[in-house]
Amino acid sequence: MLKGGPLRRLRWVISEGMRRYAMPAVISTVAVALLALLAFGIANSGTSSSIDGQVRSGHFPQAPGAQTALPLLGSHGRESLAQLRGHVVMVNFFAGWCDACQADANVVRSAQRLLARVGGTTLGVTFQDSSIDAASFMRRYHLRFPVLRDANGGLASAYGVNGVPETFIVNPQGRIVALDREQLTSSWLKTLAHAISQAP
């Protein structure tokens, strides 16, 4: 039996109550936080995972946002991926400030030459970049292909792009047949050549 006056007994009851309910409250808080984190991860990787998974399984998805016409870098015009339908297109998300983009610029330039020989093209898409920096990047690395200014990030989001560089090959039917979410290497040219050879 607890000795002492009413005040001491009251303190003991409060203390025991806090111990009894504190642990479940902490567990509940942690559980809610983990669920929120999981939901955030699913929401942000859903598009990315679905495109990657479909391509890996050979079920090539339609390129998202193909009808979205965006401003062309260095021009007053607008263009969309849909306007290039019927050709093999390499969609390359990049930024002038991106070190990895600078490192794979030579591969991108070689890929563009390969595409140009068969009537295809690279379609650059800026990612969280200013027009001035993107234009400077294109000049510095002697890259000559159309670039869309994705100012609000809507097209990047549709592709599940969270960073750059990320690159996709779209066949003449408008389907994504290959992708690379990392810095490109010379082996990418073999992937591109294979996609070109499979095009009707």
C-alpha cells in the first residue's frame, strides 16, 4: 500500500497513468509517421516504377505527356513529343548545372548523330534549370537538337524523373522501349542502335 498523503497518492496515480499510456502513444506516433513516409514514397515513385517495370517486362508503355506542347529553348515556338511520331526519339532530361549531364554530353552527342542518320532525333527537356544555363550547356557541348523548357516540372513528373540525367528511347509508335535513370555510358549507344534496328 502506498504511504503518504493525498497529494503524494495523486502524483503516483498520474505518474503510473503517464507510464501506462506514453508507450502506446509513442508507438502510434511512430506508426503514423512510417505510414506517411510509405505513402509519400509510393506517390513519388509510382510513375517511375510503372514505366521501369513495364519496360523490363517487355510491355512498352506509351510515352507520357506526348501531347503536351512546351516552349522550345531559344525560340518563340512550342513543340511536343507527339509531333515527332513516326521517328525514333531519345528524350533526355538534363540541366546545365548537372555534373553528370556534363559528363555524358559526349554520349548524347554521339547518340544524336546516330539518330540523325535514320531520321530520328534527341529531344532535350530542361529540369529545374534556367533558359540561360540550358542554352549555355547546349553551346558548350555542341549539342544541336530541340530542347523543351519544362518550367513547371510537369513533364518530368509524368516520367517519374526526380533527378538528372534521365534518358528514354521512344519508338516510332510513341512507346518507351528503353530507359536509363543514371549517367549514360558508351553502352547506351548499343541500346539505342538496337532500338533503331527494331523500328519499322
